[in-house]
Amino acid sequence: MKNVKILHLLLLFVFVHAGFQADFAPYFYDNGPYSQNGNLALFSLSEDTAVTQIYSLNGTDPEGQKVSYGLSFDPGAKEYFSVDPVSGNITLVEQLDREKHDSIDVHVSISDGRSQVVERVTIFVMDANDEKPEFQNMPAIINVLETTESGSSIYRVEAVDRDTGSGGSVTYYLQFSMDRNSGVLRLKSGEMLDFEKTKTHFVTVIAKDGGGNFDGKEQFMSSSATLTINVIDVQDTPPSFIGTPYFGYVYEVSIPGSVIFIVEAKDGDVGNPNPIRYSFDDGVFGINKTSGLITLLSHPINLKREIFNIKVKASEVSPEGRLMDYELTTLVIRVVDLNNNPPTFYGEKGPQNIFELTMYEHPPEGEILRGLRITVNDSDKFQGANAKFNLRLIGPGRMLRVVPQTVLNEAQVTILVEDSAAMDYEKHHFLTYKLLAVEIDTPERFSATADIVIHLLDTNDNAPKFSSDYYIARIPENSPGGSNVVSVTATDPDSGPWGDVQYSIYGSGADFLIQPTTGIIYTQPWASLDAEVRSKYNFYVKAEDAEGKYSLAEVFVTVLDLNDHPPAFNDNFLETTMVIGAPVKIEAVDDDAEVPNNVIEYAIMKAEPDNNIFDINADTGEIMLKSYIKSMAIIQNITKQSDCTWSLVVQARDRGQPSFSTTAVIKIDITEATQLSGGPLGSFLMQSRNKPLQIVALLAGVICLMVIVTVIISTATFMRNKKSNRILPNRRVRRRQRNQPIWNIKNPFKKPENPGQKFRVEEVELEPEVIVENVNYNNNVGNLVRHWSPPPPPCAPSLPPPPPPCFPGERQWVVPTVSAAVAAKPKKRPVTTRRDTVNNALVSELKMRLE
């Protein structure tokens, strides 16, 4: 039975021991205060640590069970940390502040699911230099006597920095001397306060800590505050005079008791000034002790000196009436004569203020105006500043100058001519000047004036002057003699007979006259102006005064062209031969000088036997067949005649106003040139008559070929002659053969002996002469055919005809008008052969093409 109990006890012990061994509690590792994992024992953290992971809880379970971590705070405490239950990582969730909490109590726990172990740990918050020093007694205002000795303590500044260590130590700085550790403010050594210079000082005090770590860097923090120091004035500065230096004057009219001067002084200690007392030792002048008023004690006549130097003393008076600091200054008193007489001008009979003179204009420069006798005087008693004055001459321009310019007491006044050209009678009949005398160094600045009036007399100093340097005039041709052309004007500013102007034509102006007094230029009574003969005239006119002074102006006269000439035909073109395809040209000339009077237009008025055959170029006068007429067969089909001579009534009309026209009858023979056999040159010319450039190119090629052949022959001849002139030791003479072939170069342009055989011409029988009456008979010239003969040699002009009756202001215009019927001038026709006709037609056609 006893054994059974023992067995039961052993079994119970085994079961109990097995149960306890399977449920051991987890625990933390204790890795020390400098480890970043463990149980937070003795862990410290700087207050400037950023919000991030700061620590890891680390523990284990004896049975190897998985553990979880926890973290809690005391009730009401601020939660600065959080933990990850699985990893145990502790994170700072809010910024730390050591000045508020220097330690944080935290409950950390570890659990294996059945058992939990809780430990209370304290985390220490380490200081960072994040606080500035704070002044305890600043800003402040203090009062300090200006007599405070240098080095004396003035004020103690106190500042506190809540940081610890070096970051909490405070050092003080400013421009005054200050104890850096205690903050006691002292005056710098050798420096003194002065109320008179600076009444208030503003001192900036800086409190700086000793520096510390913040965010991993060393940081220094500082604060500043202003200390106002008022300087208290004390009696340490002597009086000072105001407005020095001092000068006073005693005048000849002063009486005893007259105020001469007032001196003034003030205490240098302006903060608390003392009254001033004045004094000096002198028997001539007296001074008021309190006001500083200086007066004259005796009559000026009794004064023996002109200048007095008086030492004036200004002393401070203490509240007890005791004299303290003083100051001395010098007062200079001058006895002067009273300036009571202004300058005065005198003439020959005494004081005078108007002086007159009559003289000719433009006197020589530097000449003295001797007609003016002027004296100036200042009658003050003493010759000094009161009698010294300046002379000035005030008036138009700088024509005159006064000498002397500075006078002492009295002087003779001289007036000189400065600008002779400006003294012009035509500009100023008289000149008025002010002679001014002004004192220089006197306070009164007395002055006097006198009027100087100069009457100028005229001289003949100007030549007549035209209103323009040139005149341009226009006059129509065929104007009657005596017609006015242009009026010129000249003026002479001189007076009397010197201002009268006479006009004349200077130089060549034979066709014109001028009225001597009015300047009107007109044509000679016998003059006949013709723009076709001469259209431009230029000559000079002269304007002259009584003494022969003159000036010139150029006159340009243009003769205006009038349409006074009808067109005239050249009779060389009145009979001609036309080859089909080539135009013929007629020409008429208008002798008018200007366009549009000499511009001619051509028109065919009538054609016989048919009006619908010809066209004419209105500008050039080229007559051509209609474009559809290509051969004689077409013409014969139109006229029903095998051969005929055409009569064309051609009108030439100018473009003037009024317009003139002339008609003429043109005789035209129409022929057709055809190529004959055996004539390559003629065939080529006929084929190329519409292509003149081919003919020119052929001629140029032939000329070039002839030049090349000539050069070759010349070179060969030169070389042969040069070779024959050499001297050789053995020379053989070779005789030229008698029968040598002669070079024969055919000229393709050489005319055949009978050139007429290569062409055949169909002649047209001559029609009887036709006389056509011009329908434009208003202003046509009849039977007018111009013969172009050389002009006759010049001959001396005959006596001018008597002038036609001419009335002033009336102009007679005569326009020539010619009216008649024009017919072709009968002319004997020369006998021509067929060969001459063809040659002339061919040459005319080629000439027209080349042109």
C-alpha cells in the first residue's frame, strides 16, 4: 500500500513537471543602452529626431512559439511611439520637445499567445540646440549722465536659453563694452558720452548661445533686443557766440546812444542752459549785460580811430549767481562816411542828363564822338568805396563803347565807335543810348543816367537791288512790236536822289527795250519774234542810282510757238513705184518749233481708180497695199485693167490749235518682181526681201571670207619675199613657167552685164493727170509743194519797218489762215526703161527692209 502511494506521488510529479515545461513565458533580450534592438532599457533619443523608425523590440519564447509585441503609455500621457506587433519595429509618430518632456515612460510587452510579459521602461529625450536665448529685461530705456566715467557699469542685460549644455550658455555682444558672461553693460575704455553731440543712443544687444547639435549639424542660436540710452546733460560746455564774425559801423550822422551792434551767445549745454552775461572794457562804446546791445557813447566827430577791435566776453551764470565758463569774441567797428551823394553827369554848362549829336552814318570804327563832352562825378567826402562806380552804355546792339568803364570820384567820358556797319541810316534814323553810372561797393548802390541821342545823316552806301536775281518771261511768237514782256523791279534804300533807280539793258538784247523808270521790258517796234528762228533769249538788265552804283539781273525770255506753218510735202516722193509686198514712204515737214504744232498725221483722202487698195500709217506716212493683195492678178481683178497708174490724194495734218493741213496727189506705179532663170543672186534677194537679216549675214560672211583670203595671200607674199632676200652660198635661179593658171575669184555680188534680163516687169500705162479738190478747204494751202533747196546766205538786216499803231493795254493776236485747193504740180515724167524700173523697185524694197 505504501509502495502504491509512492508510485502515485512519482506519477503526479512527472505530470506536473511535464506541464510546467511546456508553458514557459517569453522574454526580451537585454542588449544594452547603445543597441538599436532589445527591450528599450536605458534607451535615449534626441529631440530633433525625425518621424521615422527608431528601435526594434527583440525577444523570444523558450518553447519557440511565435511572439508578438505591444507598446502602451500611462493613462493621459501623450503617445509618441507606435509598434509593429509582428516585427517589433517602433516608429516615432510625433516630434519630441525636450523642454516640455525630458523623459517618456513606456510599457513594452511580449506574448507567445498564452503568456505575456510586460516591462516598464523610461526613454530619455536628449537635448538639441533648438531654442534661442530669451531676454528677461529687454527692451529697456535707461538714463545715463554724460559725465559717467569710461569703464563704468551702466546696465545688466539678462537672457536665458532653455537648452542644456553649451546650447544653453549665453554670450552677449554689442558696440559698447559688455561682459559676455554676466551681461553687464559698460562704457568703452577711452570713450565719453556727450549730450551736445548725441542725446540718445540705440544699442542692439545680441545674446548668443554656445552652440549645439541639431539635425546632425552644429547650430548656434541668437536673439537681439534694443536698449535705449538717454544721455543726461550736465554743465560741462562753455557758451558760444552766434553769427560770428561781428562787424559794426558808425556813420557820420550817428548820435550818442545809437545802436551799433547786437551780440548773442548761448550756453553750450542745451539740455539745461544757464543765463549769459556780456561785458567788455572800452570807454567809447557800451554793452547791455543781458541783451548784448552795443551802443555809441560819444559823438562820431570825437572818434580818433577809424577801426575799433573790441573783445566781448560772454559768461555763464550759475543758479547761485556765480560766473562760470566764458567765451571771448572780437567785434570790429568801423567808422565810415555816409554815402549820401549819387554820381552826377555834367556838360559844358553844368549838370545835364541829355546829350545830342548829329553825324553821318558808318563812321570809322574806333572814332571818338568828339561832339559829346561829358563829365561824371561823385561828390562824397572821402575818395573810397562811396566814390567808386561803373559806367555802362545801354542801347541797340554794340555800336558804341564807353571809356573808362570804372571811375573813382571823377572822369571825362569818351564814346567810341565799335560797329560801323550797324550804324546804318536805312535801319536807324537816330540812335538813343542810356549812359548808366552805378556804384560798386556801397550797400546803397546809388546810380545816375543820361540820355545820348545821335542823329544819323544818310550817305549813298547802297546799290540798287533787284527783287530777284533772274526773271523768266514768256511771249507768243508773232507778237506785235512794242509788246510788253516782263517788268523788273529794283529798290535802293538810300534817301533822296540816291534812291532813284534807272533801268537799262546791259549787254546783248537788241530785240528788246526797257523803260528807264518803270522797268517794263518790251519788244522793239520792228522786232518780229519767230519761235522757229529763235525761241530762247537771255540778257542782263542793270539798275543804277545817281552816282553810278548798280546791280544786274538776268532775264530769260522764251518765245512760245504758235501753229503758224502748215505741213509741206517733199516733192521727191510725189511719184514712186511700189513693188507688191513692200511699202513706199511719203514725207511732209511742219516748220513749227514745238510739239504738237509740228507733229504730222497722214491720211488717204481719195484713191483712183479704187479707194479700197491702199492703207497708210498715220504716224510714219508709209503707204502699203491691203493685206489681202498678194499679186498683180488681184489688183487687175479689182480694177478690171491690165495696167494703170494710181493717183492718191494724201492729206498731212498737224496737231496744233488751230490745225493746218496740206494735201498732195501721189502717183504710184504698182509692179510685181518675179525671178528669172540663171540668176541665183537675184532669186536669193527676191526670196529674202522679207528677211533683211539673212542678206546682212550673207554680206558679212562674204566680207569675212575676202579678208581671210587677203590675209593669207599677204602672208604668203611676205614669207616669199623674206626668203628671197637671204644670202646663201649656193643660189639657183629658177625661172617661172610662162603659162601659169591665173586665179579668178568670182564675186557673187557683181552685177551681170545686163541685169535687166533677169527680171521682167509688167508696165502699167500712165493715166491722165487727176486734179482732186480738197474737201477740207477751210485752212488748207493750195498747190503747196515744198522744194528743198539750201537756205540763202545770211545778209544784213534791212531798215526796220515803221512800228504798227499800238495802244497800251491792247494786244492784237493774228493767226495765219491759208485756204486753197491743192493739186499735184505738173511735172514732165522722164522716160524710163523696164530695167531701170525693176532695179529701182528692188533697191527701194531692200532699203525699206533694211531700215
